[in-house]
Amino acid sequence: MIKTIILDLGHGGLLNGKYTTGTAKMYRFPNGEVAYEGVINRMFGKEVGDFLKYMGYNVVYTVDPTDPTDVPLWKRVAISNKYDKDDAIFVSIHCNAFNSRAHGTEIFTTKGKTMSDILADDIIEEVNRDCPELRMRWDLSDGDKDKEEQFYVIRKTKLFAVLLECLFFDNWEDYQLTKDSDFVCRFSNAVANGIDKFIKSMDK
């Protein structure tokens, strides 16, 4: 049975008031408030990890939620690939940005049909159920809800792997949700429940 969840918290955080990731991963709203993707990713990642630990899983972070370091992609994958796919899965946590109007949640796997597609569906379905205020940006063209891209961290890991885009950090309404403790709790619990659902289905 899979007992270990690798949580990859995308990009960097704030160190002594300075962002450790490039400006493309931050957004300044007209009122002067700044959203930092890496900070938001760490917040969601810690919440998801706490729920998974409560469920009895071993949680391994590619970067600790309290560490602002922007860890290179190859190091994230190297941490993941210390584990066998019979023992662990990989979930990369991000937030999206586009034109400040796009909003909602989406989840990615690599191209083609794999078991990761089922993991993605289980996660996104739980989020859809528990967070009805969100727009689910899924792609049903191939019969499941995930989108497919060859992102490095999910392409290079040997584990079942997904990349979750929680919200659009450059969208004001989505950004406000990141500051709503009830929403963050519901969203993170839904992600953990989706992971748990997938693992239990694998054992049947």
C-alpha cells in the first residue's frame, strides 16, 4: 500500500522581505497588494500535508513549507525518485496566472493515458464537491478531467504524479480565497481526500 506522499511546493518564498523567485511568479494588484505564488503554494502545501499526516500518511516535502528556498526542478525530482511507485505518489502544488481575469482550479498530468489520470480525477472531483464556489477548469476531451502537459517535475518522476494549479494568484477574487481560512481548510482537505481515495482504490 502506498504510504508516502511527496508534496512539491512550487517556486520560492519570502526571505528577509525579498522573494526568492523571479517577478513572473508574483503579481502586484492596482491597490499595491502583492501576491507571491511560492508563498501561497507553501500555505496550501502545509495544510494538505497536515491533513494527510492526520490520515496516517508519511508526508515528504521537496522543500519544507517554512523554507523560502526556490529549489531547482531537478532536485525536486531527485527527492521524488528516491521512492518506488509502489510506495509513494507525487503531487506538485502551484497557483496559476494569466491575464488577471482567468480564475479557478485545474490539474495536469503528462500526455497519454496513465494511472495518474485517475489520481487527478479523484483530486479534482473532491475539490469540486467541497469548493462549489470555484470554477473547475477541466478538459473532458479524452474522457477524464485532467489537462495534459509535459511539465518537468511530473514528466521526470517515476511515480504516479500530478501538478495541481490551486487558483489564479493574479485574479483578485481567487487571491481573496487564499486569505480565507475556511476556504483554505476545505480546499486542502478535499485535495487530501482525493489522494486518499486514489490510494484506497489502488488497494482494492
